[in-house]
Amino acid sequence: MKEKLIRRYDAAERINHWIVAVCFVLLAISGLAFFYPAFFWLTGVFGTPQLARIVHPFVGVVMFLAFARQFFRYAHHNLLNKEDVKWMMSVREVMKGNEVGDIGRYNGGQKGMFWMMVACMILLLGSGFIAWRPYFAGLFPIPVIRLALLVHATSALALIAGIIVHVYAALWVQGTIRAMVEGVVTHAWAKKHHPRWYRQVTGKESGGH
């Protein structure tokens, strides 16, 4: 029997997601190499340390622009409501595989991750702009550049930690990776993890809701 599928992401959405993902990996590798001497060998991924330093901010701009597209597409889906609060207060149950609340397209954890990424992206862009040599750093005094570098590093570490949780959650919930690779999920997956979204896209009732 052929499984019934629901379209969750179209090709453009998936391509945009993977552009952000690839840029993030490149930025994390080069950023960690600059920040921690023990990781300096990672600059070899770019050929030379000098090339890594030149490429890093340009990749950052590409990532920001790609994420900006995601922001305008998904922001209205990520507004918190009481069901999300219920979900957040029941994370232990969720970790056991029991879904909590009448969840829409995204759950409380995904929404929290979305807004954390928005904050980090803004801080990274602003601080990166101030510290970007040879183009813009000359416009700012040294103390401001030092503060910008601190903000940049702190925001980057927060984003890296958030993405690790994001990837872990995607691997933990079976069927999630398929949504971003093939763009589809099963009816059973949607009904279990995002019942309100399931009803919206199918017009069907889910469980006791």
C-alpha cells in the first residue's frame, strides 16, 4: 500500500534551507579556527588561512540574505501562542515521544529556535560589519571593534549551540529529515507532531481536537 504524503516544503524552500546550512558549516569551521588556536588547522578547508579570513564575511552575507528570505516566509508561522507554552512546559513528555498541545506548523521548540536565530543573525551581521577589514573596520574606533568582536563570538557560539540542538531534534524525530530532503511527510507524522497544521492542510479532524 502506497503511503499517503503531505507536501511540507517545496523545492525553493529546501534549496534555501540547505544554502543556509552549508554557509553555517563554512562559517562555523572558519570562525572556530580564528577564535581557538587549537582549531586553526580547520582553515585548510578553504585552502589557506588568508583565504579563509577573506571568504568568511562574504559567506556570512550570503547566509544572512538566505535566512532573511526564510524569515519573511516563516515569521507568521512562528508567533508564539498558548499551545506553544504548553509544549515548552512539557518538554520531558515530548522527549519521551509524547506530543503535547494542538501544535500548528511549528512547535514551541522550533519557534524558540527561529527567534534565537533571528537575534543571532542580526547581532552577527552588525558586529561582523564593524569588524570587517579592510572595508568597514576603519570607520570605527578600536574599542568599538573589540566590543563587536566579543558580540560576534558570543552570538556565534550561541548559534552553534542552537544549531546542534536543532540537528539533534531533527534526527530524534523520525521523518523530520525527510521533510527537508524530499519535501514531504506522511499523514501519520503530521497528525502526531503537528495536528493543527495537519487539519489545516487536509481539512480533516485529528484525534479528539
